[in-house]
Amino acid sequence: MDGNHQSPHQPPGEAIERRSLGDALVERLRTLIVEGALKPGEKLNERVLCERFGVSRTPLREAISLLATEGLIAMRPHKGASVTAVTLAELEEVFPVMQALERLTGERAAALATAAEIEGIATLHDRMIACYRRRERMAYFHLNEAIHDAILVAARNPTLAATTQSLASRIRRARFQANLTEARWAEAVAEHEAILAALQARDGAGLGALLPDHLAAKLIALRAALAADAQPETAPADVAGDGH
Amino acid sequence: MDGNHQSPHQPPGEAIERRSLGDALVERLRTLIVEGALKPGEKLNERVLCERFGVSRTPLREAISLLATEGLIAMRPHKGASVTAVTLAELEEVFPVMQALERLTGERAAALATAAEIEGIATLHDRMIACYRRRERMAYFHLNEAIHDAILVAARNPTLAATTQSLASRIRRARFQANLTEARWAEAVAEHEAILAALQARDGAGLGALLPDHLAAKLIALRAALAADAQPETAPADVAGDGH
DNA sequence: GCGACGTGTTTTGTATACAAGATACACGAG
DNA sequence: CTCGTGTATCTTGTATACAAAACACGTCGC
């Protein structure tokens, strides 16, 4: 269920079995970058990563190339690859595109989702709410993603799904980096309640507006969080040090 | 001006010089596929292509992988790569996504384009009209693309540009395959007049509606053309033969 | 003492070599 | 004669080897 966020649109019939090493690497690397294990600006030394993953340079380079097209990695000729920085400017750039896609997703999902899919999303939603009550942040995140993936599947458009997913990883990364405040978390849960209600009512216009709004609220929260992170020159680690 | 359709959004300052072989191959292959030299369904034998382009398999495979993410090529593990078919179903899938993106493009371009950019687009437009009058189909196509690229640049969003371009190649391919009728051509020219007028008036809502409409009209035309191509079992070449 | 140049090392870009899976054809059994 | 199986060949997936470019450091000149 987790991992594999890149292809929630796989048509069940065609069953394209994954090309082991290359694709597996793509996912591992993407997770490492999105979840912050590989830090923004970090230089990706091919030899080091090869040893780390136990593979040769050929499949590794394939994976790096692919992530470069997703915008998670920047490649400069003869200078190597590095993890791109999560800047506010980048988010301001990605968000409007994402909003346009999510509006379409909402409209289509409300119209095309099967009853079973809506029920499945409701189940995921309930589990997510339970995680919220218990403040299980990681489980909440993953269920959140599962819900958005399920809505994407319900929109019945593999191209839309693939395009959205490609952009989503850049946004997810910002979310991992900037801590979710308690206030924003409560707000997000309320937005999700409205989203589920619109889907159950098959209100296309409503869902098509709620999803971009949800995203807009997220951007506002991230703006604040990233602006706070942007000037850490005042007290990088001294904040903790002062306590002693 | 021609070629290089994949990166009209290159920020002038960053000047990422292209990684020669790999990227050059991507463009050559993309052109071959889009313009129909490599036919849909055609199997891509790596060794053959290597000899043809005079490169090794490593960069060729990189290029193939990238075009696979664009949807022009399908890869199946241990079975090789092949050019994807241009089906009506695929177009119906890509178009709504493209429309959502173009609406955003129109709104942003109307608001953010510089006076010089609008003037430049007007110039391209006039040259395109001249080509239409002379029925110079190829030159018309290329100026048409140049106009859409210029609008994309004016929208001031590299991510939007890159995403749009990635989908555009799939649509362009259909346009090359299905012949433009005289009636549709005249219609398209009229639509372009309206597009230019909206841009010059900086009418965001107008341009944001005209671009998707332009696309919708194109889809209707392609539907007819592809439906005609779809059942050639009745008389593959006999249609021409009957005339003799 | 400071700066520029040159050499050595590292790292990337490309080519080739090897291994595993898939296709095609031929041979044999029914 | 047809169908299944086994082998041979080819193609892909991965690893390694080679070449060129970039970086780092030391030396030489001013």
C-alpha cells in the first residue's frame, strides 16, 4: 500500500510487472529525498550510492535521470546530480499547476467513482481520523496520501494521475520538511470531512473546488513554515544549546 | 527555433548546457515519433537504433526511458520498447488534462506577459497567417507551435511549461497523423485571431477559456479523422485504385 | 607572501562485455 | 499432420572498463 505512489493508475488488466532494479531504485531514492534522508542541496555521488544500494552505476543513473525529470534532482553536465532545494519560489510555482489538476480530478472523481470506491475512501478517511485523534502523525500522512491516490484512481484518467503524482512528490517533500502545526492539522481534517462529503454527494463542482482549496490552505501553512526556516542564521543550534 | 520544443521555459540565467548525447537523442527520437517516421506499434530494437544514430546503448536507453515517461514509448520488461499507438481513447484521456493546464496558462499569460512578448507573439501570428494564405502547411505548423510555446513562456511558470510540453508531444503526434481539413484549418485560424485579441486585451478569463476551446475544437476534428482511419478494412488502398 | 599555472586524482559520460530472460525454429512424439 | 518440447539465437538488463572533463592540491614565479 505504501511506496508505489507513482502508479496508482495501473490498469488492473495490463499488469506491467516492474523492471526490477531500475524502478525499485527510483522509489527508494524518491522516498529518501521526499522524506528528507537525502537533504536538499546534497550532492549525489554515484559511486557512494552504488555501494549503498549494491547496484551498478547503469541502473542508478537511470533512476537519477528519471527523478531529474520529476524535479527532485538537478543534473548539471560533468558536475553531477544534487537534490534540489525546496524553496518557497518552487512551491509557488508548483501549486497553481497542481490546483488546476486537482480541480479536474475532483470533478471527474465525483462523476465517475464507483460506489465501492467511495466506500473505500470513506473507510480510509475514518482510519485517518482515528490516527488524527491519536496524533499518529506518520500513519496520518500515509492514509492522507492513500486517500488522495484513491480519488485520483476514481477520476479514471491515468494521464491525469501520472501527471499529478509527478508533481505531488515535490509538494510532499515540503510537507515532510515543514512541521505540521496543531492548528493547521485540525483545519486539514475539517477540509477532509468536506471533501468526503462532496464525494459522497457526487457534487462535482463542490469537490472540484474543495481539492484546490485544500491545497491552497496547505500552501499558506507551508509559506509560514518555510519563511520561518529561511532565516535560521539567528540561532541555528543555539536554541537547543541555550537550554543547558 | 524549431527542435527544442521541450524547454521553452529555460530560465535565461541558469543556462543549463545540454548533456550532449543523451538529450540530443531524446529530441531526435521524439521528432521521429511525433512526425511519424517511427510508426505506432513499431518495435524499437536497441542495436538497430544504436547503429543508426552512431551511439552506444547506454545513452540510447536513457533516451528511451525518458520518452517512456512522456508516453510516446511503452516499455515491457525483457520485451523491449515500442512506439505507443495513437488511439482515440488516449487522446480523450490527454485532452482534459491539457485543457486544465491551458486554462491556467491563458489566465497567467494574459496577466504576466510583457509588452514585448505580446508583440512577439503578434509577429509570429502574422507570419503564421501568411503561411495559411499560402497554404504552407509545415511552416504553419511550426509557427503554430512557436506561438503556443511563446504563450507558455509568458505564463511565467517553468513547471507549467514542462508539464504542458510533455503532454503536447502526444497531441502533436495525432495532428501529424490526421490530416488537417481545409474547413478545420480556417476555423483554427479564426480561433487564433481570437486568442491573440484576448492576449492583447490582457483578458485573462477570455484567454483562459479560448485556449481550452481551441483544444476542444481540435479534438473534435481529430475524432473524425481518427475514426476514419480506424476502419480502413473496407478499402485500404482500393479507394485510390477505384479512380483508375 | 600571494597568485597563477600545472599535474594528479576524482567523477562523470560513454562504450563494451557478460548474464539472464525471451523468442523462434526444429525435432520428435502422438 | 499437428502439437509440444528442447535448444539455439537474439535481445534485453546489468556490470565493468575506458575516456574526457572537473576539482584539488602543490609548486613555481612574481
